[in-house]
Amino acid sequence: MTGKIGSTVLGYPRIGPERELKRALESYWAGRSSEAELRETARELRVRTWRELRDAGLDSVPGNTFSYYDQVLDTAVTFGAVPPRYAALGLGPLDTYFALARGVEAVPPLEMTKWFDTNYHYLVPEIGPDTEFALADRTPVEQYREALEAGVTTRPVLVGPLTFLLLAKSAEGAPESFRPLDKLPELLTAYADLLRELHRAGVERVQLDEPAFAADRTPEQLAALGDAYRQLGGLSARPELLVAGYFGDFGEAVRELAGTPVEALAVDLVTAPSTVDSMSGVPGLRDKALVAGLVDGRNIWRTDLDRALTAAATLLGLAGEVSVGTSCSLLHVPYDVETEDIDPQVKSWLAFAAQKVREVVVLGRALEDGREAVADELAAARAAVEDRAGATRVRNNRVRARLESLKPEHSQRGDYAKRREAQQKSLQLPPLPTTTIGSFPQTTDVRRARAAFTAGRIDRATYQQRMRDEIKRVIELQERIGLDVLVHGEPERNDMVQYFSEHLDGFISTANGWVQSYGSRCVRPPILYGDVFRPGPMTVAWATYAQKLTAKPVKGMLTGPVTILAWSFVRDDQPLGETAAQVAMAIRDEVQDLEAAGIRVIQVDEPALRELLPLRAARHEAYLAWAVAAFRLATSGVADSTQIHTHLCYSEFGDVIDAIVALDADVTSIEAARSRMEVLEDLNAVGFGRGVGPGVYDIHSPRVPDVAEVAELLRAALRSVPADRIWVNPDCGLKTRDYAEVEPALENLVGAAEAVRRELP
Ligand code: GLN
Ligand code: ZN
């Protein structure tokens, strides 16, 4: 049995309250500061975090949660899993690390992908049969010592060995049958070495994160989890082990781990309250300590502390000892709501990382010393929760009445054959029509104008004139290049979600609510706190201005309801599907206004459709049902002759492919340049029979494809899909590229479409 863990958080933001790390990193990368300066900033941030967490009253302070870029990359480096092409660069340790993260001239970086269903991105380790694991870097030990010197005892946090291997991909050249998990025995030896060193350094307890087991796993993988922790637990000289599983129901893993010498388990009772049921009656759990994740690590609402305490009470009989923690690392929320100058009522409902630490401390004391010990804090939390629940501004009866009056036909468009005919008549497009995904490069001028407007240095009229000038330029450029369906270029949008949240009731923006997305990149998700209502048109003026400049159709450009939710902090007081329907109504109104203003093609982007897919397959159907319904509600309010497009930022559809068919968009643009059009076969296999624009220009790279190359991709596409359904477009927005690349690339794209058209029968 274990020493008491007490109140704790599973991790903490590390970018710095004022994004100090972002600035230090970017300055180092630009050669403006030295490695020593970067390291010093990092050290200051760590020490500050440790002391704040200790002073806030946490019983157990997490350590090793700092990272220069990403914790999965850190793990790869710690255990020597650096692919030879990076090691061969002959750089120092820090620059090798950044080469893995960001690439160098000749060597591209590791692939990056989303961390489970969050908006955080990790670098995908490459593991092959030849990867030699060894304890190659001792940062976790060093940071434990550094914290001790600063007067704080920490609990080092590591990515667990199973999750690390399950997130890795097979290195190029590995045999087809090879799985990174095959290397578990060797990796465990290296983990054992680290655990022994940590023990020698005086570490009492280590946290090993195994979120991969909150998702569906095979019996073999679960057995491997048990074996691994029996082995690590069997070490004679080691710290106590706390294994954390978050983002879903960790119950199966708990069952497995209960039979190992692991001392403690942390579970996520916010995402998956069902974990309590799947843990009950597990033999061996009574000998374990349990950290109950009752404070939401991924959202920004104040915790209902009464409810959390009731939940904690039901756990008391289950495990040997129960403490309170966050559901996951606080990496996914901003630092401190106190620094925000926002509406005081909404603010009183919010808790960012610093406030969540306080909540955990209060819950811990209530469990330990009784509710009376923290009566004032419980009362304050109760008042805030009640205020939010009863607040009139959260409810908009008009919105609710409209949703209630909806009938099935509001989500149903007419027969596709008829739509097609009506659209062809209205648009008169050639075969293989060419278009883009929406944004054009955001020039320094555009960015400056927006910053000046936000800061009040230029007035609205001046700002709007600048944007119109830009739109005019972009329209003229597209006409000159010869594209068929034009766009206005989105110069007025800083971000495809934030722009809409700023125009809708029910959202609030923060000034400093930054959350790390990857490396030094941070996002500031809007907060969706109430019923969503569109007070007026959001994009119509820009779209109609653009349409007036050209005889060609201009495509209206909107963000879809699922993506708006995915990149916001959403309300937790109603099912997400209901919130999605409200956002969908607002988008529907915009779609109809665009149509009424003469816009004949409207694109509703849903790049996040796949990202919100729940980790457990059992929950996919319910999610996809409301996600598809929201898109259809948003796009079904138009005439047959109005063409609806959608855009998805990927080509591996997997579990969402049927949903893509069900969206019933007239045209779907997808990523495909890198997958050589194979994706079209996948779409055919599920009976997709609408227009499709497989990206023929990979905008993620600065490379300009030539005419022959694009034409070849088009010919490949034509082998799977008839010419009257194929569209020709890049595979994503052009926002992050330069005109120097975009212009020739689009010229070649149009040139290729013309060439292939001539080959058509
Ligand atoms: N219309 C958006 C753009 O072009 C789509 C961006 C995206 O797919 N992420 O920028
Ligand atoms: Zn995209």
C-alpha cells in the first residue's frame, strides 16, 4: 500500500502565462538569442510553476511537465529513439531535438498529429526493428533535482511505455508485419533504468500516463499493459507508480492494473463518469490508491464542487485511498482567468488552470477534514454554479423555439439529379472545374491592417477599405489565372472559428486565453457559454463585394458547426449535439442570406469532423448522427440550384466515410495530393456519387507542382471517377503560403485542367 497522494493535478501549462516560452523559442530559432538564454527562460518558467503549485496547497506537485516542444518527442529522446537521419546531422542535443520537431533544410521533421481527441499535436515517434532503446537523456532526473533545489518536491510525469509505442509509427523500411509494440520488452528495460535512477535521486512517486488505454484496445494490448506494469512494479528499488488514464473510460485498464504491483491509478471521471461502474468489484483495487479526476482538465468551467464531492464519496469504498485530481493535464486550458478583462458575470463561471488547482485543493481538504473546513469556498462555488444555471443570458428562447419547430424537411435537400441539373444551368461550368479552398495568402499588409484595427489605430471604414482592396486584388488574380469558381480570399479572418465566434451571440473571446497547439504555436479558443444566435449577416458583405467584381461565380465561405465546436471551449450544461444544432441554425441563416444576395456556390468547411470522433467506437454512431445532422441543417435551406461545397482536411476517412456520404454536399474537397488519388476508390466503395475535388496541389509544402504532374494526378483521378464529378483544386487553404508559390501553382493547376479537358471524349 502507498503513502497518501492527496490533492494533485496531472500536468500544467508550460508555454508561460505571457507566452514567454513561445517568444524565447522563436527568438532562439531566429538566431536572435543563445541556447543559454533559452534554457534560462525555461528554467525560470519551471521554477515559477513548481512554486505556484506548491504554494497553492497541492499535496503532490507534478514534475517534468515542462517541454521545449512536446512530451512525446521528449520521451523519444529520453529513450534514444532518434531516427538516424537526425542523429547524422551532427547537431548538439537541443538542436537535434528541434530538428526532429521542425526539420532542417534537407531533413523534414517527424510527422505531427493530434493528441487523442484534443487540439494538441504531438510528434509521431518512428520505431523500427533496429531502434535501440537506452536511457539516453536524464532530463526527468535533472528536473527533479532542479525542483528540489527550488524547494519543491515533485512527482515526475512520464508518457507511459505502452502509450508511447501505440502512438508511434513503424519506421520506413520496417517489415510489413512489424509493430512498434513489438519493441516493448526492450523499451521496458530502458524505463526500468530511468525508474532506478529516479529512485536513487530520491523520487518517491512517478506518474506514468497511459491515455491510450482510455480508447478501445485489443485483449493482447491489455495483457501487454498488465505484463509491463508487473515487470516495472517488480523492480526492487523504484519509486511508487501512479498510472494515469484519461480522455475516456479507463476501466478495462484499471482491471488489468489492479493485478499488478502498481500503487496508484488516476482516472478521468469528467469525460467518462462510467469509469466508476467499470471499476466496481475489481479485485485488488482496494489495495490501490485512486486519484479521482473530478476537475475538468480540458474545459474552462468552474467545477460543481458539491457534485464532485458526492462523486468522490461513492469511490471511497472502491479503492484503498481516494484523492482528488484533474481529469487530465491542465495543458489544455489557459493559465489564469483573473487576468482576463471580460464580462464579470461570465468570468465568475470560469476556472482556468490556476483556478482549477485551487478547486482541487479545496476538494482535497473537504475529503480530508470535512466540508465545514472549506465551507466558504464551497458556498462560493455553489453560488457561481447556480448563477450560471439560472442566468437569462445563457438561454435564448427564440433560439430554442426555432429548434423545436424544425421538421425533417429542414435537413433534407432535393433529389441530387435535379440539383445537379439546376446547378449546371445556373453556373455553366466546364468539365473539371477549377477552384480553391477559400483563403489566399495572408500578406503582412493584411495582418497589419487587422492588428491596427483591433488596436484602434485605424477606424472601421479604413479597415474595410483595405480588405476590399485585398479582395479586389485576389479576384483579379483569379480571373487572370483563369479559375472557374472564385473566392474572396478570407483576408478579414484571423482564424476560421474565431471570426464566426466574434459575430455570434453566445460566445466570448479572451485576451490572453492561450493554449498550446504544438511547439510554440498557441491558439485562443473562444468560449461558447450560451445559446447561439446570429444577430446579423457575418460574411455577406464581403462575398457580395467580391461577386460584383466578376461574372464568374464567387463561392461563399463558412465554417461548419462541428468545426466551430471543436475549436472552442464548449458548454458542459447540455449535450454537445444540442449546441451543434444551435450553431447550425446560425450558419443556416447565413447560408440563406448568401443565397438571397446572389451567391450561387457556398462552401461550409468541416475540417474537424473526424477530430471530434469519440475515442471509443461504441460512441461513434451517436456522435456522427448529431454531427451529420448539424451539417445538413446548416446547408439544407437553399434552392436546388445553389451548390453546397464542403472541405475536409484529410484523405484517410476511416470511421467517418459513411458520414461524409451522409453530409449530402454537392461537392466535397479533400486532401489527396500525397495519397495519389487512392482515396477516390475508398469513396466509390461506399457509394459516394457527388462531386469531389481531390486536392492536386499539396499546400503543406512550398513546392510548386508543374502542369505535367497535376495533369497526371487528374488522369489518375479520372480512372476512378467520371469527369463530370471531378473538381480541380488545391488540398487546403492557401493562407499559410506565399504568393510567389501560389501564383505559379494555380497557373499550373488551371493549365493541367485545360490539358486534361482536351483529352476528354
Ligand atoms: N476555407 C478555409 C481556408 O481556405 C479552410 C481551412 C481549413 O480547411 N482548415 O483557409
Ligand atoms: Zn483544409
